Amino acid sequence: MKRIIKKIRKQMDYPTTDLVILAGGQARRMNGINKLLQKFDDKIQLIKIHQNLKSRVENVWINSHRDHSIYECLIPSVKMYKDDESGFLGPLMGMKSAWSHVQSDYVLFVPCDVTYIPKKVISRLHQAMQRNPLCEVAVVEINGKALFPFCLLKRSSLPKLMNHLDQKQRSLKLCFAEMHMQVARFKNHALFFHSINSLDELQQHRQLNFL
């Protein structure tokens, strides 16, 4: 298996990229449950995301403040880090904190509650980023909706992330607007929920999957 993964990486037509799964939120609308350890479909979210992307990245990280021992039991090779500052300051803080840990100059960020991971998402994001030499972020768009936490960031984005956090401005959309953002567009007409944000959405998602 390791040889196969190395062979796939050699065939990749984009720079070395790490994966960070964003799981540092409070999940207040889901009564505080850890969404990364839930089954939205037939697999635990962590397993699903890892299996879809592990062969295409250098390292897999989880940005989370809890359940580190459970993550290690599920995937011994996974790396973890907490936000640089406590207080649940959102995905912008998770992204800023990543650059203190990863060695790669590119990071694919994936929210823990994502329901669909497009094929070739990393190569497509890198291609989108190359459209503008000033671009520091490329965002996944599915069925016309931009999923800002599902994005590829360059290390050079760090000063802008820090500046927005210093100003207590935590909107990814506003921050990315300063980075010459590009978009990688995907279609999935069978998709009802891009991410799961409440117990009601989770119930509906499961019901629709069994239709």
C-alpha cells in the first residue's frame, strides 16, 4: 500500500500539499457532538475524508481541541494541532494556526462536516490558483455555492490571516477577497447538503441517502 501511495504522489502534477481537517468548532447546533467522529453516510467522517485524500497529500492533520486519542486509534499516522488561541475563533484561526506546524507551502483545508469530496479536487484547486500569479487561495464551488472552508491556501497567505484575526474579523469570504481568490467549480446534482450543520440536517441527509 505504501508503494502505491508513493507512486501516486510521484504522478501528481502539483506541488507538495498537506491536508488539514478543520474540526475545531463547538458544534453548538448539534449539541456539541464531535462531527468528525459521526457517520453521515456509511463511514465515520474522519475515515471517509482520510480515505479519499490520503494518497494525494504529504501529511494529514486534524485541527481539533479534543478527542486526540480517538483520532490516533482510528488513524495512527494522523497528526494533530490545536488553535494557537483558545476561544473557538473559527476556521480562520484554524488556518492561521496550521502554518506553525505544516512544512508544505500548500495546504488543502477540508471542513469536518463536508458530505461530498470531488474527484481530483486538489489538482483542480492548484490549476485554479495558477490562473492568477497573485492568487493565494482557491475555493471549492459545488453547484454554484462557494464552500469557503474547503480551500487550498498558500503559505504566503499567513500575514493576511493574522491581520484579519488581529482586527477580530473572522469572515473567510472577506479575508479571501484580499487574496485574489480563484474558484474550482464542481457539479453534483444528487447533492442536497454540502455540509451538515444541525441534527435536523443530519436526519434529512440520512433519509435522502436511503431513498
